[in-house]
Amino acid sequence: MRFLIADDHTIVRRGLRQILLEGFPDAEIEEVPDAEELIKKTIQSDWDIIISDLSMPGRSGLEALQQIKQIKPRIPVLILSIHPEEQYALRVLKAGAAGYLSKDLAPDELVNAVNRVLLGKKYITVTIAEKLASVLDQDSDKQPHELLSDREFSVLKLLATGKSVSEIAESMFLSVTTVSTYRARIMTKMNLKTNADLILYSIEHKLL
């Protein structure tokens, strides 16, 4: 059994390794600190499962997931995140993830999630199953932030924390012009005028 873990925090990778080895004592586990290394390792070797953080420096885990699904679509990818599942779970599942797991639940649920994914099934919580059902029923009743692309949503989250366009450009390895374009699209799609409006919206919709 070959596992690949991607997370930019060494202590998190060690914790995940320990949990996995308790459930899969004979597993071969490799670790990478960012999305670039994750993609490189995916290309170089075959894995039974990839377990990736969502928020990493540079390219996000969501973008890495989309590329992995193009390179090796058969490898199941389980996404871990500190973000509440209602914010990102639907996005990662639509992008091809085999499951979404909050890091808070990892000590208790990781082995169970991996076992389910290795059987070819999706790992989702009851909350997300209900959310998926409601999305199918009410696809036309989307909230404004649900109309954003994945990259626009990432920029929205950073703007909402008070980061400047130049700070976002640096953290995402994009040009200031590109980030400004994303900001303009976000404002148009969500019918907002100022960053203060955007922050207030994010607080009201629990995106922070």
C-alpha cells in the first residue's frame, strides 16, 4: 500500500503518518510540503491514495487536485482542510476528490475515510450528503459566492482577511494585474462595491 501525503506543516505530516501507520502498519508513506512537489511525485510514481491539504503555499490543493485528475485520474485523492466543510467540500468533490475531511476529525476518522476511499467509494459526512442533495434540488438558488470560480473564491477569502492585492499576488505567485482582475470579477459577480462590503458579506455568510 503506497500513500502520498501533502501538507506544508511538518508536524501535521508526521501526525497523519502516525495515524495511517496505526491503521496500515505495512504502508509505504511518502511526504511532500507543497502542491508543486505533490504533482511531481504523482507523475513519477503510482500511489494507492493521495492525502492532500487544501491550503498550501503557491498553488492550492484544489488546483493540484484538478491537475492530478488530468494526469492520473484513477488515483483517489482525499482532501484534508482546516476550513469548515460547508465552504469547500462541494468544490473539491466536483473537482474529482474522493472525499473531504476536516483536520479536526482526522485523528478519529482518517483511517475510516481512507478505507472507504480504497474501496472505490466517496467519503462524505452526513452534512455534506444533505448539502449535495439540496444543491441538486436548488441549483438555481445559489448564493453569490457560489457563482465564483475556484480561483476567484480563493482570492475572495484572502481579500476578506484584509490582505492587499499585492500581498495576495505574492502568496499565490500571480501578478498584481491578474489578482486585480479576479477582484474586479468577484465584485461584479457578487454585486459588491468595496472591500468593506466584501468583508461584511464574508462575515455574514461565515466564510471567515
